[in-house]
Amino acid sequence: MIVSISVIVTLSVFYFVFPEGISAQQEEKTFVTMEGAVITTSGEVIDPVLTTATVDFDPDKFLREFNYGRVSQLEDGTTVREFTIIAEDTKVMEISPGVFFNAWTYNGTVPGPTIRVTEGDLLRVKFINNGEKPHTIHFHGIHPAEMDGVFEIVGQGGEFTYEFIAAPAGIHLYHCHVMPVEEHIARGLYGVFIVDPKESRPPADEMVMVLNGFDTDFDTENNSYAANSVPFYYLNNPIQINKNELVRVYVMNILEFDQINNLHMHGNLFDYYPTGTYRVPSAYTDMITFSQGDRGIMEFVYQYPGKYLIHAHKVEFSEKGWVGAFLVKDNPDQESQTGVEYGSKQTIKG
């Protein structure tokens, strides 16, 4: 089987990339993937500007990894959380076997690190632009105008420190806000920003799902879709959870070029908290629809073991990669429980 490989050419920040402006070669090419596989193709290959720098992204690690920063305290008792975020725009990421993409990254990955703080913390983010183009970080949430990351453009080799009190509690996002914004987002400059309430949420198995995709042929239509960047990853590597254990998913849709995205969970329903800013769910459902930038918190408990699909109910998206599975395992430690909370109700086990 011939594997088509697409690699993005890095062009000016002021103009979006379109296919007619790219020269492709037809002769046979040989590539070595990040996994060591040798791939030969006679199809169209877009020559990258740089081929030596690669991005190694692990969806399993990203799923449950939260970055709490370097913690200190001010004299008044305020907790300070400090982070360093580095932007780059010359790396190549293998988004699926044999498919390469010139990803623009925060701290070397797409999505960038999941930043997690508590409401009222002083957030201090040192931003370093190691890219060849100007970049910023725009945080969703409440903060002063000069911390908004829109007009404070950071050029190549520049630095800027964002500092503000984290508010409100909920799941937010951060992304580059340099024009054309759609290109900076589509290439990968985004991440999740979680602000925990001062009174913590109930204990749960927590994870992050970023719904995204990649346009690898520059026609402003996505060629692949995923939760956490790698198509079909969680279908081939199901997410393991325990029966009768509360699961909390911080989900964010950052898909560019498509008007909507959605998420459907099989064999169960979940409480949904839009943006996570209120403690009362807005719906008890098995499917939720997002526009770009929408996000929220899903909470659910599986009562029966087995493998259950989770995917976009937009069939085109699921068939191009946005599909995964939960593998629900028996949890002996919880077999003695007399009740299981789900759907904002209490179910008594017979």
C-alpha cells in the first residue's frame, strides 16, 4: 500500500497557505518515521523547510498530565504558580503513521501543556518565542487588558511575562492570537487552562480531551480528526477506567475550519457543565455539540464492564480519526459500595 505523506511548508505569518502556491515533486521518496519505519512513496510529497526536528507526542501521557507550575507564596499568603511556555514553529510532527505535519508548538507538543491552577492563585507565565514568526498567548478568562495577548506581539527571540489572578473557576483555553489567527490555531498553538474552585470538586479519575484536527493539504478543510491529536489512537489504545468510579473529563473543541464538532459516548450518559463555571450541570445526555472554542466538564460513572465507543457523531469526523473507546474494568475495591452516583441521582444497587 502506498502511503501518502504530507509535510507543511513554513511560510509568512501574514498570509495563509494555499495549495496552488506549493511545488510538489512526483519522484519516489523515502522517509524514516519517528517509530523507525521506512516508508517509500511515489505520491506527492511537499518538501519541508526543516526535516530534522520532530515532535514526540504521547496521547496517553497527555490525557492525565496536569502542569501545576512552580509554587511559592507571597507575604499576604497568595499562592503563586509560575510557568514557562516556549513557542516554536519549525518542527515536524508525525500525526499518524507516515503523515507528517509542520506543527507550531507550545513546549514542543500539540496541544501544549495543560496548565492547572486554583481560583485566586497568582498566575505568572514567562513566554519565550523561539519561532521564526511572531506569536503570543491569549488566555480565556478574566484578566487585565495588557495581559490579553492580542496587542502585545512577541517577535522572534522575544519574551513576555503574563501575570494575573486566576478566575473564574472552570475549564478555559489558551492560544496564539497573531493574525491570521486561524493559521496559528490550525497549526497547533493552543492548550487547556484549568482553574479549580477554591472548594475542590469531588475526587474522580480526571482526564483532558482536546478535540482537534489537521489540514495537511492547505485547502482549509481538515484531513484528519482526533481527540488529543493522533487519529484513532484511543480506539487502538482504549482509555482504561474503573466500573462504579466517577470519571471527570475536561473537554475542549479547538477544531478550525469546521463549523461544529461533537462527542457521543456509548452505553452511558454524562452530566455536562458548560465551561465548568457552575456547579450544577446543564444537561444529562450522551452527546454534546461544540463550536470552535467551546469547552466543558463531563462527569459520569459506568455500571457495567466492557469496551464502549466514544466518538464524533458527525460520521465524517469519526471515520477520519475522531473515535476512541473506554475500557471499563471491574474495580474490586468498590464492589462493597451500596450506591453509585451518576446523572445527578443516586442509584441503589440490588
